[in-house]
Amino acid sequence: MSQVREIKCPHCGEWTLWNGDVDDRCLYCGGFLEPKRFSREVERQINKELLKENDYFFIKPGDGDLTRWFKSILNQVRWLAYYVQIAFFIFVTLLLVLLSLITG
């Protein structure tokens, strides 16, 4: 459970109740109690949504259940293939380094 504390509002200067949440507002003026933290959280959410939109098969809100499932599977397969390629290149590089060290 969150503990209720008091904090001084940065906008009006009155002491108000604060739960420690990002979107807590002043009881007197209605301003955000931690405006910088709130703006960082909103920016993080927007960046997260942009990453989803930049995905190879973007899942649109109007897509059906089967289309959503198919696109999510294809996106997962795409990322899996990407990571397998990286692991393969690291393996080959390490193998070449070990062979060059063994042969002297």
C-alpha cells in the first residue's frame, strides 16, 4: 500500500496530500506535484508507442484477432532472427580469435 504524505505544491506553495504517484495533483490549485517526473513519464510512454509503431508489422487498432496474432508472431520471429544473427557473428569472431591465438 502506498503511504500518504504531505508535500509542498511547487505552483501555489500550499501543503497538500501526496501518494508518491506520478500523476498526483495539488488539492488547491490542481497542478502536478512533480511536473518534471510527470513529463518524463509521458515522454517515456510516447517513445514506447513510437517503438511499437516502428515495428515491422505494426498492429493497428482495427486489426482482427487473427491478424493481431499473426503480426505479433511475425514480429517475434523477426526479432529472434535478428538476435540469432548477432549471436552467430559473435561466435564466428570468437572462433577466429581463438584460432589465431592457437596457431600463434
